[in-house]
Amino acid sequence: MQKRVLIIDTMHESLLPMLEKAGFAPDYLPQITRAEILDIVGHYQVMIVRSKTPIDAELLGKATQLEVLARAGAGTDQVDMAALQACNIALINAPEGNRDAVGEHAMGMLLALMNKLLQADAQVRQKIWQREANRGYELMGKTVGIIGYGHMGQSFAKRLSGFGCRVLAYDKYKSGFSDTYATEASLEQLWAEAEVLSLHVPLTAATRGWINTDFFNRFAHPIWFVNTARGEIVPLASLREALQSGKLRGACLDVLEQEKLDKLTPAQAVDFEWLTQQPNVIFSPHVAGWTYESYERINRVLVDKLVQLTA
């Protein structure tokens, strides 16, 4: 019997033919509401999600036939892992699908920041020609610290190799992972030696608010900071304080503590407004892994994993 697949988020058009070719029976319902999901999820063996709704005990309690939850992307912070395990439902995700996109985006943001490209572009458009004010820094030879050496961290390290960087990587959950692109290091070594820091860790109870003012103050050198992971790991207030103190030379922020900008708390709104006025802060709207290529590649990764898991 064909396994039924409920798809509740917008996906690349290639997904349905891939699933059908693999022998699944997909229902593509990207406009579905949470109430409607709760009504029908009990009829499906597989559910594919992005971030439409929390996958919590309430929803999983209705998913009486669900065997596999597939996350189209890398992050699983919206999934109640304990409830998922209690229901004996397998979880798959697709970090292999957007790791190249994240590595390239992080590199692009860092180069733009260090070379003041956004500031220079804005000035030239206003017929302001200031060469000295836009003198940049070279990435070549810098010591780059990476926190989290999974798919995303490895992708960024690989791209840094072309710039002659010394890459130090810390990963709480791995050991013995030094490779061609990075050397395993402790947090203490990163604090002592890094000139650039890039985050590639998931959002968990342990990492929420982890990279705070105290963390930044431990660095021996002022650093350039890149976050393409999750915004809730780094409070906006801590970013502001570290930039004001000079601990951060600048920041590349693809993610924010609160990405629904109309729901910022009063304190967050003040900090965000201050950050937007700084020429050494670059933003993008959580799109590091969101390229045309990764949009389709994620589908291939998920379907391949589904086939292997349900064979």
C-alpha cells in the first residue's frame, strides 16, 4: 500500500513528481491551517514540514498513523523531540540540501562587511567618492573560529580554505574531527585566537541566549561576527553592547532574536533600531540557505532519505 504524505508548507514544484515516482501518495496543501492539520493528520504516514506550525504533543497526538516527520531544511527547533520519540516517529531533515548555500552566503556577507561594500555602494550612488573611508581588511591569513562543525560549519570552512585562513572549529558533540579545512579546538582557544567567529549550531535550550555579552567579552581580540544559524542564540542587546564596546568589529546577521519585526518587545525594538543605523552591521532576512538551487536540492535529499527509511 502506498504511504500517504501530507505536505503542509510551500515546496519546490519538483517534490510531487519525485514522491510519486518513489511510490508515495502526496497531498500538497501549503495553505492548510493548523486546525485543518489537526483534523486530517491522522490519515497520513509521512508529513513534510518547514516552519508553518510547531510540531508539538497536541499535533503528534492526532498523528496516529505517522511514521516519519520530514523537515525540509536543517533546523528542528520547532519539533518537540520528546513527544516525537514518545510516539515512535522517525525524524529526517535535509542539511545536505542547503549547506552549500549557507557556506556561500556566510562568505559573501563576511567579505562585504570586511570590505565595507554596502557603505561604499551607498556613498557612490550619492556621488560621494571617499577611498580612505572605505579602506577594507583582507580575509587572507585571518584566524577564523567556527562553532558547530556539522554540514554548515564544514561548508563554510571549505570555502575559507581558498583565502588562506587558519580555521579553528569547536563542536560540543564531536571529537577527533580535524580535517583538511579546520582544526579541532576548545572554546578557550577560540576566545584566545579567533579574529572572526561564525555560528553553525542549532537552537536548543542550551544554546538559547548562549552567545551573550559575557561570551563576547572573553575574546582576546576584537572579532568580526557571522550568524547564519538561529537568531535566538544571540540576544539583540548583547550584539549592541559588544559593538558599542568594540569587542565586535562588525556583524553579519542573517537571523535575528525576533524575526517577526512587528512583534519586537520595546527593548528589542530599541536595540534593533540602533543596529540598523550601524555601517558595520549587515542584515539579510534568514535567506542564507534559501537559494534557487537549494530549494530543489532539499527535495531530492528528503525523498532519498524517505525511500531509504521506508524501504
